[in-house]
Amino acid sequence: MRKWLVIYDIRDARRLQKVARVMKDYGRRVQKSVFEVEAGFTTIERMRGRVLAIMDDERDYVVYFNICEADWQKKEKYGPQKFDEEPPQSYYIY
């Protein structure tokens, strides 16, 4: 398994939601448009294909960083929120 950091900027809200859903199938969200993914090249190519089918290559971009294990272990995270959890949302029943 390889370690990947995937970042993206999708200009349309609908495409953004679709790309986020694809990314959630493969990795763990660490920020709004940043995911950590542990996968082999075949899986990454499948993910890239799904993302490319959604994005507008004239307006959107996605960057895939393949990070070696030694550098992956050097990452430092700060703050109280667990990165793989979405913040709680309020729901109202009328």
C-alpha cells in the first residue's frame, strides 16, 4: 500500500459534492478538500478515472501526492477535531 495526499479545487458545488463522495470511497478526509488515501497504484488509477469523469478539466484541478512511508510518519496534526469525522449538524423536525 502506498500513501497519498489528494487535494482538489472544484469550482461547481454539484461537481464538488460528487468528487467528495468519490474521495470518501477511497480515503479519509483531513480538511474540506484534502484526503489521505492508502492504496496501490491500481486503486489510485480507478479513483483518478472516477474523478476525471466528474471534473471540468478547464476549471477544476486535483493533485495527487505519493508520499513515502518515512515522510508519512513525520506528519503532525494539531487541534481537537478528529479529521475523519464530519462536524455535527443540527436537524429540525417540524
